[in-house]
Amino acid sequence: MFTGIVTDVGTVQSVEGEGDVRLKLSTSYDTSGIDIGASIACSGVCLTVVTKGDNFFSADVSRETISVTNLGAWEKGTEVNLERSLKVGDELGGHIVTGHVDCVGEIVTFESVDESILLQILVPEAFGHNVAKKGSITINGVSLTVNEVEDLEDSTKVSINVIPHTQEVTNFRQAQVGDKVNVEFDILARYVARLQDKG
């Protein structure tokens, strides 16, 4: 379980394999305090630490995970938002995040508005009912608040305001139009949508 509050930005050091792959990621975390088998959210994807060393850890990624996230585009040098799993008693500064990506969205607007960034993302129409104005959403592992939602013909456009601090401490500092992003909807919204579907 996570909160969507990024605590480090790592960098992909290597990607090995062609089906299932092993990722090696640099980190500023003190890896002596990270157990093998620990969970770390990597741009919103919950991955398990399988090896570690000074300033790095590695995780195995299945072909299935690659197919439903943006990990297939990761290469050496890609910046990755990192968050260690929540411990009992930790501050819940964002919202409850599972690390299970719902879909891949596409950035269609990334432009300065005053000091902030207007971030607009298209998500598949089938997921549009999971997002609401002023609700929470996780983009690349970052807990954000939805400003506007617009239903289009075959997709849903989600508008978000990214404040300067968030730009500085996440991989949004490298984001650009056309980028694919990992999207996880608020777990409460998912349950409500499920109940409505069954009703």
C-alpha cells in the first residue's frame, strides 16, 4: 500500500531480458534498510525488490505487467518516481494507492499556466466513470487532484494542475506531450463504479 507521495526519483540503469525483464534502478534510498522482497512503487507500479546494492535495487517485471503499463518504454536513463510501501503509523499525505495500474493514459497537454503546469491526460472511455472532478487520481505514482473531467467520443480527458514543488520532485520535470503514463484511479471510486454497474 502506498500514498502517492513520491520520495525519490530513480533512474533506470539497465533493462535485461526480452519477455519478462529485470530492471536495475538507481536510488538515493539507504538500501541497507530495504529488505529483499520489499515492495517499492516505481512510477505507480508495485514492484518487488529481488537484489540490491549501494544506491540501487533490481526488480523483475512480468510480460503481463509490461503489457498494461508504460514500462515497455523504459530504457537506460529513464527517470522513475519511487515510493516505499506505507508503514502503520506513517502520515497518509496523499490518498490510498495500491500500485496496481488500471490503464495507460496519454499526455495531450503539458503547458505552463502562471507558476504551475496544466496537465491533461486522455484515458480510455471504458475507465472514464472512475474519475470525478475534485477526486483523487494517481499518475505515474503521484497522487493528484482532478480539476476537470470531459467525456469525449472515445476517451475521457482529465485535467490536473501540477504545482511547482511536484514538478521539481517527480519525473514530471521531463514530461512532454505524447508521453504514456501509468494511471491508477481512486480505489473508492472503483468500488462505487462497480456497485453502480451491478445496480
